[in-house]
Amino acid sequence: MKIGLLMLLVLFLVMSPDGIHRSLAARPSIVNIGAILRFNSTIGGVSMIAIQAALEDINSDSTILNGTTLKVDMRDTNCDDGFLGMVEALQFMETDVIAIIGPQCSTIAHIVSYVANELRVPLMSFASDATLSSIQFPFFVRTAPSDLYQMDAVAAIVDYYRWKIVTAIYIDDDYGRNGIATLDDALTQRRCKISYKIAFPANARKSDLINLLVSVSYMESRVIILHTGAGPGLKIFSLANQLSMMGNGYVWIATDWLSAYLDANSSVPAETMYGMQGVLTLRPHIPESKMKSNLISKWSRLSKKYSYSYLRTSSYAFYVYDSVWAVARALDAFFDDGGKISFSNDSRLRDETGGTLHLEAMSIFDMGNNLLEKIRKANFTGVSGQVQFDATGDLIHPAYDVINIIGNGMRTVGYWSNYSSLLSTVLPEVLYSEPPNNSLANQHLYDVIWPGQTAQTPRGWVFPSNAKELKIGVPNRFSFREFVTKDNVTGSMKGYCIDVFTQALALLPYPVTYKFIPFGSGNENPHYDKLVQMVEDNEFDAAIGDIAITMSRTVTTDFTQPFIESGLVQLFNLVFCTHYTASLTSILTVQQLDTSIRGIDDLKNSDDPIGFQVGSFAEEYMVRELNISRSRLRALGSPEEYAEALKHGPKRGGVMAIVDERPYVELFLSTYCKIAVAGSDFTSRGWGFAFPRDSPLQIDLSTAILSLSENGELQRIHDKWLKTSECSADNTEFVDSDQLRLESFWGLFLICGIACVIALLIYFFTTVRKFLRHEPPEDPTPRPGGSTTLPDERTPPKNGREKCNCRNFISFLDHKEPPKKKRSLSLTPTTPLSNFTALEIEGPVRTHLYGYDMRAISALLLRPLPPLDSSMASSSLPSRTFYRHSLPSSAPPPPSRGACAAACCCLRAAVSRRRAAAQLLSAAGFLIAVSPPSLAARRGRMVVSLEDYVTSPDGLKYYDLVEGKGPTAEKGSTVQVHFDCIYRGITAVSSREAKLLAGNRSIAQPYEFSVGSLPGKERKREFVDSANGLYSAQASPKPPAAMYTITEGMKVGGKRRVIVPPELGYGKKGMNEIPPDAPFELDIELLEVVPPAEK
């Protein structure tokens, strides 16, 4: 019986809606949380409304807390008075709350965070002080973006516009000091800095703020960062406008306090907005969502309900709303895991002195660690976006809107996101879906209207009216005084570098006061490293002169754009020699320099002394970078010492070479002509002016130097101070051993001339020898009786002079010799081969019919033939050989002698003239038969003048070569054609190159299309089995667009020629041999009009 009752009890508990878990850990009916705010502030007012809105939504949602009511106990604190606000916050901590929303002020948040850690109460704060961290305060949870990210966004804006120095104005409390310290770190990472920091108390008077702004106006920086609260910030803008500090040249960047004020206040006075025109500010980015819209829609009702009807929503309202929801969700998970709300007292908090703080009233939340763990694991989408915390207790993916104050409102000009740490015009939530791109080239903002109603980006700095004159160090040189030196008469500095500096200053849009201070005694060249070090130590405000830009110097100082190219080169004494070089294709004589030094490697491997200029960086460069022993180096102070050291050489106390900068070398070589340069520059540096790090004047002077280079003023200054060479062309001072000149090829010209003269002499003597052996030509005058003069009957010359006169010699030179190679021609006989013998006819070549002398054939036919007896040998006959030019390779070879009789034959017995003529005429027919088909085809191509062409309605010119007699091709009918696209006599595209029957191009598959339709895609490669056989797989060539319309009106069997313009041909791409934008001829042969049934 007892067992049965026990089973029923267990079953009842299991089937109960609340279950065993509910019975073991019952949820409380009410849970209290606290809120520490400043009610009379804008952020405090919107935070109170947001908390009430969240409570209404949470308590009306049955899925959250499951019947437990969430209540908030709010306490007003004074942020202006840090001590009083701290006491008020500590008194509030006496109440038993499981979590606290706030505090709003960073100063109070520091104190409360210590107490919250001891009481184990999670602190859901939206204080932005970057020094508040969960590492120091484990129970501190930040529900709004930290100033660490906001100041990074401000630094990104400063760097984007290439400003280097800024002025920071901030409120003198934890919020202001820690925020500016964070900004300083962010700017340093971008090689920018805060040049002037000025703080003011929260209760500063108007006169104090005016003095503050006046001191700021004396600073050179015109980029002002304002990090304060809404009350003091608005006063500063109003006073700055009265002091004309909101005009051209100024840049004002306010932190997010300004956007929070403008967003929350429905009506801002017009004079307040007028005093902030052109200001940039930041706003925490809140993505658009339905939840955000729902909260905004009921905000008006709530603001009236809680007596804040003048307030609208702001970014902080959304963060506070989500903070309450985060606590509610964490509580729900806390209760589901069996958590209980209980408090206990700590003996350490007892007040033994009887004070009024009542520390013993503070209770420790026993399971505060469990609730904190649930809060840190929060991951939901709220009205502010994704609510999720990182390891440091901050929200993930903080982002800001970059706002420009224009007129009566604000305009978003871009965004900054910690996801990429870059400025962009793309929404941050869009960037989250892509891989982060940290390239600075992707940064972009929309145009900003700056103070003074200008869209031109301010320079960011000026020379203040009370600025002291710049102290500029100038080297007082002893040698090469053309670059920079001190005038002993006037005491002023002059030279090439001085003119460049003064001309660059003249291009600046503002005046610069300066004073030149000579550096060095003038008895020797100063050491330039010491001069640059004095700039770093602020003994000089700048250093100008022939200062080389080296890597070690750029670490501590900034240099302008180089105004002259420089680099280390090697000088040595000049000795000429000529070397002979040869290759398989040419023979040259090259002029080179007789020295063992060809480059820096040879100099390093040598043990000879090396010279350098006193004060130059070349000494340290050779020792540190080239590892050359210092004992090998010789200091030289003047061009005269250069010349003497090179003249004596290393064996007589001189040097093998001198390493110096190219401008000095060029100036030295303009006077000393027996010196040359070996190899090329082995450093690539220039000269620039040195300034302290992050000096804005350095940037503007660099721009001015570039302008001097572009307008030619830099070259004019160069020509004024640096003279050109005084050496003659035959004794040049600057010889580049790698350069070939015209005189370098005199040996080649001599060899070629001698060879030509020898060849001409050989030809002349050979021709004279042939002329002396030359017999006069046979006199073809017939004798009486019809016979001609025989060789043995010729009249000898009367004397040697008649044979060797000038006229005969010139006639001999003009006479062309017959080709030495003979090619016998076989003609097809009409009688058996046994009845004929070969007859060779010799004579000069006259090509009239495909390479054969037909006039010789005719002359032979008309010549009387002597009777032949059977005993006469064929070799005794007078002979004449036919020659022809070589035929194209496509022509068939002539029949051999073994296959047919010779071109002209005679019988062993008597033969008639008619029989011989018949044989020769049959040979002529054979010659015509074996002519090249391609040549015959080209000669058979009809030439049509342009006037004979007809113009179609489409504007195409065509000519019908052959009028067809079959059906007519009409628009819409399907036809089969062959076409050829001919460009300058070359067939570039042809349908006969398409699918072939067994590879035979003469029976290629025709091209089929519909007349009048637009061109379709080219045919795919496929095998086609037709009645004519299997065609090979080759794609049809692409016809021109003109063919689809010009075919209309043709008849089957007809041929038409069309002049195709580029736009109806192959356009800008061309095709095969047809170039882009080229007209060509199109020959079309209409083969068939396909009936509809066969389509």
C-alpha cells in the first residue's frame, strides 16, 4: 500500500506543469535591478525612458522570466560633483539588487565598479571610459562602445585628411583625461600627434573658456578635437563662433556627445546650430531593423508619460534598452539552471565608528558569479544590433557614423568600423558579410562642408601671428661653395640650395619668418650628421643645404621631397685603351677605360686607398654598409686635393678612387677632364631639407619643390649655379665606359671599306679578262641566195683597238649572260618514241608563256631544214635549248625524257616541216596544260570598276558577276551558298574551309542560313552524315553580317561581289587576315534555295 502511494506521488510530480525542477527552485515573483543615472542630462533622460520601455516589453512577454516581474530602482546622481555623486552611488548600493544599469558618468563608474566587485553585482554600464575594463573590474560589463574605438575612429579621420598635428580640448575628469590619452595613442600609431592639450573644469566660467580658446588660436594646429559633455561643449562652440574660430582654415571634430545631444533634442536653437556649421562628429552606428522602428514608434507616448516629451531616441537609448533585455534573458537562464536570489552580509563591511554610510547594510549577492556568466554568454539581436560580448566585456563589432553638421541638420558622410578599422561609405553590416580588407586604398568619405562653408579640405595648420621666427641651420662649406656658402662681404647665405629654399617658400600660401644660422667654421666642410642631430634636439627648427637623405637620418627627422638626385659614384684617373671583341655575328672595337675598378665590388675587394669628402656620409656608408676598413679611407677637403690624389695614385701616396655624391662629382668633372666615373651609382638618394618629425612645413615645402620642378624653375636655378663642362669633345671629362659612340666603330667601317674595294677590283679585272676573250656577235645579215653568215666566214677585226674600244666594253657590260643552269623540256609526242630523237635548241631566255621562249620556237619552225641522211648523227644538228623560269611548287612536274619525246625532234630519215610544226604545237599545248592553277585562277578573276557597282537599299555596293537562272532567294527563304571574303587579293575567310568531304576542299559543305535574319551563332563542331558522305568535324567560318541581307534577289547559279564596310563586316575585332575596321570584298555563289519541306 505504501509503495503504491509513493508511485502515485512520483507520477503526480512528473505530470505537474512545473515539474520537479519548479518545486525544487521556485522562481520569485519580483526581481529588482538598479539604475544609476543623471536625470537632468540628455543621456540620463533618454536612458530612463528606454528602461521603462524595456520593462513594459519584458513583463508583457510570457516567454521571458515565466511569471516573474522585473522592476527597476533608479537613483539620480550628480556627475558634475564627483564626490557628491560617489556618495549617492554608494548609498544606492545598500539596496539589494541583482544587477545595476549604469552608472552614466565614468568618474562614478570607477568607484561603483570597486563596490560591485565586492558585492558580486553585475554592472551593466554604458560609460565609455577606455580605462574601465573587465580585466580590472570582473563584474563590469560595457553595453556601449568604448572610447578606445571612438578615438581610433577620430585618428582615422585625421590620418585620412593627412593632418599631422591636432589640438585637444577636454573636460578635466576621468572621462576627458582618459579619452584624450587614448586618442594620443591612436594618433601615434598613424604618425600624428597632439601638439597642444588644454583641459577645463566642468564648472568653468565663460571667461575661462574664452581664454582657453584664445590660447588655442595662437597654436599652429587648426584641427581641434573637442571631448567633453553636452553643456560645456555647446558653450565652447558658441564662444568659438564669436571669436571667428569657426571660419575658413579651422577643423572641429566633436566626439559622440554632440550627436547624442542633437539626436535626443527635438528642437535645437537656431543660433546653436549656426555656431556648429561644418563640424564633424561621431555617432555609434545602429543598423535599421523592425525592432528599432517599433521602439521609435512608441517613444513619443513613453516620453510624454515620463515627462520627457522634448526628448527623442538616441544611440544610448537603444543600448540601455538592450541592457535591460540582456539582464532579463540572463535571469531566465539563471532560474532555469536552478539559481536562487539570496544575499549575505560580510563582516568586513561593518562600520565600527558609527558613520552614516551604513556599510553593514551592503549585502553580497551569493550567486552573482552565475548571473554574470549568463550575461557574458548573451547572444541575441536587439534594437542596437547584435548583442554579444567579447573576452574583455565589450560589444563585438563596434562601429560609428561620421556626421557633418550642415544647416539645421546632420548628414552622414561615411562610416568607421572596427571590423576593418577603415573609413568607408559602405554600411558596416554589409562589410561583416565579406572578408576584412585593411588596405588604406579602400578608404573613402563623401564630400564634407567645412567651417566657412567650403568644400576644400583645410590644410590643418598655419603659422600663428605671434609665432617666433624659425632658426634654420645652414652648412658653411669650404669646398664646392656653389651649393651653399656664406658671403664674406654681406654675411648672408647664398648658393644653389638657398635659392631652391627661398623659391619654394615663395609658393606657400602663408608667410614664414626665418633666420639662417651658419653651421661650421668655413675652414673645412662641417659634419652633416651633427647638423641633423641638432634638428632632432630642437636646437634648429630646420636644416637646409646639400643634406643627403639617408636611412639613419630619416629615423629621427623628416625630409622634404628631394630637389636634386644624388648617389655615390667612383672617380679614378682616366687612361684609354682599345680592346678587340668578337662574336659569331659581328666584329667591333670598343673603347674602354684601362682600370681594374669596374664597380663597387672591385673597390671592396681591392686593398688600395679610397678617398672621400670631409663631412660626407660616404665615410660611414663605406665602413658600415660596405665593410671597408677605415684605415683605407683618406679624407679630402677640396677639388684640388681630389685631382692630386688621383694623379699620384695609390703607389705614390694618392688614392685609387674617390667615392662621393654625384652632384659634387659632376661639378668637379666640369673642370678636371682627365678624370672619369667607373660603373653606375650604388646608392639612390637625393638631397632634401631636414625638419623635426611630423612638421607640417615639411609637407607643404615638398609640394612646393614639386611645383618648382614642373614649372622649370628648379632647372633654371641649377643652370645658374652649376656650370657645364669646360672640356673639349676630344678630351671629355665624363666618360662612360659602357657607352658606344660613332668613333667607336671606325675599325668596323675600315674593314668594310677595304673589303668593298677588294671585291670591286676583283670584279673589274674579271670583267676585263672576259671582254678581251669576247668574240664579236654574229652578223645575222643574210647573204644573197638566202643563206646566213657562218662562223668560219666572219670578218676578223681590223685591229685590237677596234675590239677594245669603250663603246664595245660598255655594250659588253650591258649584255646579259644566259643562265648557267639548263633545264630540258620534254613535250608529249604524237608519234611513237622510236621515230624521234631529241633536239636541243640553245639561246637566250625570253619568258613569254609560263617561262618558255615561244618566239624561238616560231623562228625554228620558219628556218629551213637541211636534208638528213641516215648516217648523220643527231649531235651534228644545229641546236637551240629552251629555258623557262621555275614554276610554283603547286605546278605538276614536266614529263621526263624517258616518258615522252624531246621538244623538237627530227627523224633519222628525212622529216617534213609540217611534221615538226605539229610536234612543237603539241608541246605548246602541253605547256599551257601544266600552268599553275592558282596563277590561272588569279588571272581569271574579273576586275570590276567601282562605277559598275549597284547600290542596294541597305547602302551596300554589289555587282552580279554571273546572273543565275534558278529560283530567286527571297527574304525569309533558306539558302545554301559558298562565300569568300577577300582582302587585298587574299582570301581571308571562306566557306570552303568548313566541313569537308574526306578533306577535299572542292566539295566543302555549303553554308546555310535564312535570308534577311540576323546572324546566329557559329556552327558547333560536329560530324554530319549527308548524301555526299561524312564531312570532317570543322566549324563553319563566321560570315559577315552583310551576307544575310545582300543575298536577297539572287538566283540559283548566280555569283555576286559585294564591297563590305567594316560595320557590316568584322568590325573592330577583324578576322584572320582582315584587320580591324577594314572593308573587304565578298564573293557569294548561290547554290540552292531550300524548299520549305526540306528545312
